[in-house]
Amino acid sequence: MNPERLQLKGLLAENKKKFRTLDTESSGLILIIRSLLNPYEDVLKLDMEKISVSVNRLYEVQNEMKETAEKIKKLEAEFD
């Protein structure tokens, strides 16, 4: 196998690993947000700062996942 193909394969594996890591983080953030948005809790007692930070991070993770998924798609197309 030529060196460029090996580099491409390594880059693809790296991006897939990054995507899985981000996916795991997003799942954790969703659980945290759900627990912070307890519907049985008085609205005035909700920790809006924690909720805001978690939602903002989830937004960032989602954007990173979209970018990474696009990179993976392009890299996989190189193998065809």
C-alpha cells in the first residue's frame, strides 16, 4: 500500500474516533440538560447558568460533529 493511502486511512480513523468521542459527549450533555430541566422543579429554582453552559456546549459539539461527518464522507470518497 502506498504511503499516501496509509496517511488517508490514518486520517479517516482519527476522524471516526473524534466523531465517536463527540457523540459520547453529546449523549452525556443531553442527560445533564434533561436532569437540569426537571419539569417538577419550580422554574425559579432551575440553575439557568448550568443549563445555558450545557446547551451552548451541546451546540458546539453538534457543529463539530457535522464538520467531522463531512470530513469522513470526503475521506471515504477518496477510497472509491
